[in-house]
Amino acid sequence: MTVAWRHLLRALHLQTLSPRTPKAGPSLNGAFWTSVTKLGLHTKPIMPPCDFTPERYQSIAYSRVLDIHKQHLSPVQTAYFPEPLLLHQGHMEWLFDYEGNRYLDFFSGIVTVSVGHCHPKLNAAAQTQLGRLWHTSPVFFHPPIHEYAEKLSALLPEPLKVIFLVNSGSEANDLAMLMARAHTNNTDIISFRGAYHGCSPYTIGLTNVGFYKMRIPTGMGCRSTMCPDVFRGPWGGSHCRDSPVQTTRECSCAPDCCQAKDQYIEQFKDTLSTSVAKSIAGFFAEPIQGVSGVVQYPKGFLKEAFELVRERGGVCIADEVQTGFGRLGSHFWGFQTHDVLPDIVTMAKGIGNGFPMAAVVTSPEIAESLAKCLFHFNTFGGNPVACAIGSAVLEVIQDENLQENSREVGTYLLLKLAKLRDEFDIVGDVRGKGLMIGIEMVKDKTSRQPLPVRK
């Protein structure tokens, strides 16, 4: 598994949304977990069988790839390993490097390959559309775009029925910010500390992770508020999360009451009182915070926060870039797990299984407010090939029952990982829902100090 910052969150974005990925079978049974816990964490797990043979690698030499990367590609694009992994081919949950080594993909292109690499149904949809029409323009009509819009809108509750198609999560959140400000005629937008909503000049203001911040003015009108993290924050207890696994922190709350939630709501009220204007544009929130470690909020927090935002004239935006499309198992959209109805929903990553695609969905009223302000145009938004693939993704999720697979496999994995937390002092926390899972590594459980990253 790969350690990302102080978490194993990236390693645990195991894409068992693919039906070929093992469920509670031989590779995840008691023998495997015994080998981990009794023989040591360095025991090599047994790889599940694979009936796919990759093509022979015949492209440029590995050394030449390294030279080209150094000479011609952005220095910002850093690799995870001292000897970067050169991938050659993918098939469902498997990846193969240039030497033919096989990997079970726990990374999924940063939570993006939602139904498996080169899924046959998606390949067929792309090939058919490539043979018909690659690109048109939003000023002309083409059936795949309208077919996709109809399918996607059917999965969202009223009044979230107007779809804007774009190409990335940053673009989607850019547009959502514009919508919020156009509709409310206000400026201030609130997001959580630790949030990641993109790195464009506009969305970088919403992103509150120091690693991504720049030493130039960005994000005018964006304000941060405390993230209600029940493991690392000042308040948290044993009933806070909507998860099969709770934090080990003790509390005196009854199961239907959460004092931690009430304390974090007071902090949110303090932000509204001290850091923004009397009327605000909106509030951005991921249903589960992704980049900062799969952070789950106390049950009921988002519902109360949304009410407070609307009292100030703001709209509520759910960033479903990582949590959407059935990943959380119990619901298709993450916001549904909080029993809230946002005014705007943004989505990307798994929407196209790796093909560049994203969307913003809102109400007719908010869409009309944007239309009155400007002519919004996106050359590649709603690309015919992207829409054909997007439709195929929705069909595969439904036909192969992948939302239920996320619930079943995710719950199994969370409960097994909780046993490792209980056994090893450096495993501070296990959290998540469905197949959005985080493990937090610590020096010890008492201090909860992050385990230093090994260079």
C-alpha cells in the first residue's frame, strides 16, 4: 500500500466497483488477515488470479521516458516512487507495467476509474462514437449529449435537473462558484479547512491545503471554516460517524445525540459571525472530505450547516467529485447520506471512468440566474465521445450492481481494517463508508501525532 501524506487514503481507493474485484472470497478471507496480523505487516498478500494477458511492450525505452519527462514535461508532475512506475496496459482492476508486472489497482487514477480499466462496454461505446462523430459544438445538437443529460438528470432529485457539461472537477467548481455569486448577488463563499476543490486561479481559494497554496493573491471572497474532524479535531466520540467503524475516542453521548456536532456547529456559526458579510454567496462541502484523509463529519452537521447558510441568503454546493456515482454504497450521491438537498452539485472523476468529463447540476432557477449574467460557453463541454462513455458508465453501474458491491465490499474491508487498528498502535484511525476508506497512521494512539513520512 502507498502512504500518501499521513494517510493510506489513496491506497484504499480500491476500485471494487468492478465486479471482477474479489469480494469476501479467498483473497480477503481469514487466512489473508491472519497472515497480516500474526506474521507481520510485511507479509506479501496473495494476489487474486487474473485471466488477462497484456500485450508485449514495444514502445520507447524506460530510460528514454525518464529523459523526456525531465526535458519536456512540467516539473510540477512528480512521480510517487524514486523509480517511477511506467504503466503499459490496464484491464478492469489490473494494471501492467512495461516489464509485464501485474498490479491490483488500489489507486484508480485518483478515484477516477470507476468501473474498471478498459471495460468492454465502455470501449465499445467509445469506438462506436469515434466512428460516427468526434466533436461538434454546443451550438449544434447531437443525440449522445441529450441522451446522457436525460440519464444523469433521472438520478438526481427535484429540482436538480439542469446540467452544464464541462471537462474537469476544477472547471465544474469554477462554474458552481460563478453560479452561486450570480444567483445571490453576493461574494463570500465558505469551505472547510483541509478541503480540496481544485487548483484553478478561482477554485484555489476554496482549497485549504497548504501544499496547494501559492504566494500570490488568489481566491477573492473565499473563507475557510473549521473542518468537523471527529478524530483529529477537538471534539469527537464513539457515535459521530455514518460508518461501520467509529473513532476510538470515548464520549458520553447517547446514540441519537452528538455533543461534538453541536460544538462544531458553534464554530461554523462563529465563522458566519466574524469572517463573512451578513449575506453570503454559498458554502462548498464534500460529503466526505477526500484529499485530507477521508474525513467524515458528525452526523447531522451538514444539515444544520446548510440551514445556517440559507438563512444568510447563500446556496449550498455539494462537491461529489470523489463521493458520487455509488461509491459510498448506501446511496448514489454522497449528499443523500447526510439527508440534505444541495442547490448545486458538482461531479467529475468517476463520471467518465478516466475520460475527461465533468458536470454541474442545479435548479432551473439558478441556471436562469447565470444565463441572465453571461453567455456561458465551453468548447469541449458535452463532447460526443465523452457523453457516450458517460452513458455507458451509468449503465454499467446499474447493470452490474456496483453500488451494492461498494457497500458490501467496503463494509467488509472497513471491519477487517478496524481489527488492525485495534492490534497496532501506529494505526490511529480507520474510517469511511462504502469504498471511500481512510487509514490514519500515528506515532501512538495517545498523542495522535501523525506518523512521519518516510522519504
